[in-house]
Amino acid sequence: MITAIDVAHGKRSRKMKGAVVGFLAGVALGGILGNAVGKEAENCDYCFNPSTRAELTLIGAGLGGALGAGVGAVAGRRQTDVWLPVAITPAARISSR
């Protein structure tokens, strides 16, 4: 006896979820790498030299987040079917007798 039926109801991808997960992973990894490469600030009060630890941490996090979001969106672009259950009423049941 058939007790449940699901029908395909279009397709969807997980691009947004992949982009968000990739962004977060990229920010974390880029920030860690930027922090590891950076060094303590020298005696320079008003100059922009992206070699301090804080600056390279922010730059690494930004670049890592952008790269991670792109990779995550590409990884999540595969489409899958969306399945919805269909209610079976007693009159519509099909027996295999």
C-alpha cells in the first residue's frame, strides 16, 4: 500500500548559503594569515604603511572574505530538486492487490 507521495516542485541552488559560509571562512582565515604576517608598528604617527599587524589583519580579512564568498557561491551553484509531500486521502489510496 502506498502511504506517501512526494512531487518535484522546481529547482533551487544554495549559492547564497555557500557565499555566506565562504565569506565567514575567508574572513577568519584571511584575518589569521594577515595577523601572522604583520609586525608591530614602527614610530610613524601619520603614515599609511600596510605592514602593521592590525592593518594586515583587516586587509587579509577583507580579501579573504571576498575570495571566500566567490568560491562559496560557485560551489553552491549546483541546482537540486525541491520535493513537496502530497497528502493521500483514504479515497485516493491505491492498493497493490
